[in-house]
Amino acid sequence: MARENTQGRLIGAVVLIALGVIFLLREVNVPFFDNWWAIFILIPGLVMLWNAYVAYNRDRSFTTSVTSQGIVGGVLTLLGAAFLFDISLGFLSNLWPLILIAGGVALLLRRSE
């Protein structure tokens, strides 16, 4: 019998419950964030920052993985929070798609460790 991935099930359950709560609140006209979709940018950013933190504590050095996850996670967290809370990013407001594209290209071109 295959061992179940309990962490994956837990994350999936939390995401489904959160989505259900968001849609339920909107259906009963409870004020909620208009940009609720930004949560799907914010959460991966926070997860990447956490992974970078854990990897840094494990290795005690800034490896390529720690650095790239930290940078991409920071950018995603900044963008997700800015969209979610309607915060103006100033000059970055028109450049955020290019930042996301550059991050994706950097991840594709990065050599495996």
C-alpha cells in the first residue's frame, strides 16, 4: 500500500476550504477583497520564502537555490500583497509583468544543483 501524502492533502484541503469561504462571503454580500485572486500569487510567494529560509538554516549558506527562491518568493509576495490590498507600486506598477517573465526565464535557465 502506498504511503499517503498527508502534507499535500492538508494543503489541498486548506485551499479548498479557503476558496469556499471566499465564495460564500461574496454570495452573502459580505465585503471582501475585490482582488481576492491575488491570494494565488501571494501564497506561492510566501511558500518560496519559507523554503528559502528553511534551506538557509539547513545549509547555513546562500546557495543558488536559496537565493533564487528568496528573490522569486519576495517578488511574488510583494506583488500579491500589492494587488490584494490595492497598494500602488509606483514605477513598478507597469513593470510587474516583465518582472514575472524575467523570474520565470531565470528559473528555466538555472542549472540544477
